[in-house]
Amino acid sequence: ERPADQLDNLVRGCECWPSAFTRHNGMRIIVWKAVPMPEEPIPEGAAPGTIIAISNENGIEIATGGGVLGVLELQREGKKRQGFEEFLRGYRLAPGDAFVTES
């Protein structure tokens, strides 16, 4: 529910340890690099954490509590750090899917 720029700061601030992460279908996914797009409009009805698009320029575009966050580099549990294109070759994500935080 945080705005895109705050999430970008969290990702950069946790780069080495403890790392910024989320979950998708129960799997922990570390976010290593992101780009905030606070002025980018969020489609109506898209809850924070929802993937709204996947683009070559901005990566995996995710709705936030204020603007859009483009995720460029990720890592699945037990896997290596990957750019979003390589990540998507081995893990299926599509617009409408949602990332969640731990309670």
C-alpha cells in the first residue's frame, strides 16, 4: 500500500541485507532493482501489488498505493538473481496476478 517512491527507497536500502521481498503463490521473491513511476496512472480497480503490465522499458509494472513500480531485477527462493526477462522465462507472471506481503 506504500507509494512507488517509498518502495523504491526500501529496495535500494535493503540491497545487501535483509533484502526487500514479496510473495507470489506462496513463493518468496526478492526484489533487487526497481524504478518508481509515481506519475503513472493506476488502472481503476487495481489493488496495490497487482501486476498491471509487463514492458521492455519498465519491467514488471506493479500498482502501488501511489503510482506504479517497475520491477527490473528479481530472485526466487533458491535461484540466482535475474533480470525480469530471464526471470519470466522460468516463472510465469501475467497482468492481473498479485504480489502479497507477509502479515
